Amino acid sequence: MLSSKAKYGLKAMIHLARRQDQGAVVIQDIAAAETIPKKFLDAILLELKNHGFLSSKKGKGGGYILARRAELIRVGDIVRTLDGPLAPVPCVSRLFYRKCDDCRDERACAVRAVMGEVRDAIAAILDNCTLADLITRAQKGEPILQYDI
């Protein structure tokens, strides 16, 4: 399940992507427009900045801006940054693999097999969707992240 942290992070990134050619956006404006608690948003945006998704400017005209174009920022990368692995169980994670403590034989584990498929489906969707794609879908009135698996 997507955490509030990742959901708010995505909402903030979409907000900034919509304004990527208008300069820096102050955090209060993002928080108010997206109904995100400012203190929580402070921490989220700092983490996204530390991972290279955002840049910030101080002083008059300051705020946050995308560090690269919305077309180059994948939703999966944002979710991984804020929530960690996409995998529902650690033994199927590609980037954060860890053997399950209760597993005797990974090759014969039916849970692992189906969770691998779940992980692949989630990654296929989120890694092939950029912030620009989300904005385009919203403008067309299409569901932003609605897929049948």
C-alpha cells in the first residue's frame, strides 16, 4: 500500500511539474493547494531534494523546483525513494533483496512466485509512467493511476 508520505510526495511533485516553467514554488503554496500538512511536506521535499529530484532557492523568489524535466522523472523512482521497495515481500525485491526468515526453499515457495508477479506488474506500471504522463492524463480527465491487473 502506498504510504501517505509517498502519496503526498507524488502530489507535491505533480504540483511542481505543472509549474516547472514558472519558477520556484514556496512550500506553503504547495501545502495549501494539495492539502498536505506543511511540516510533513517539509520533510518529504527535503528527502526528494537530497535524492536529486528537486532543487531549492532561498530568499525572495525562492522555493522548490524540479531538478529535471517532468518527462524524465518516473513515478516508480519517487515511490521507491519515499517508501522503499515496490516488492510486497523482501525476497522478490530487485533492489533490496532479503531472504525471508521463515522460508525453507525460495524456488518452491508459491507465495514468492505470485508476489514476484505482483512486483513486476507494479514496477511495469510505475516505471513506465512519468510526472508528465500523470499531468497529461489529468488534463484529459483520465484516471491518473488506475490499472487492471
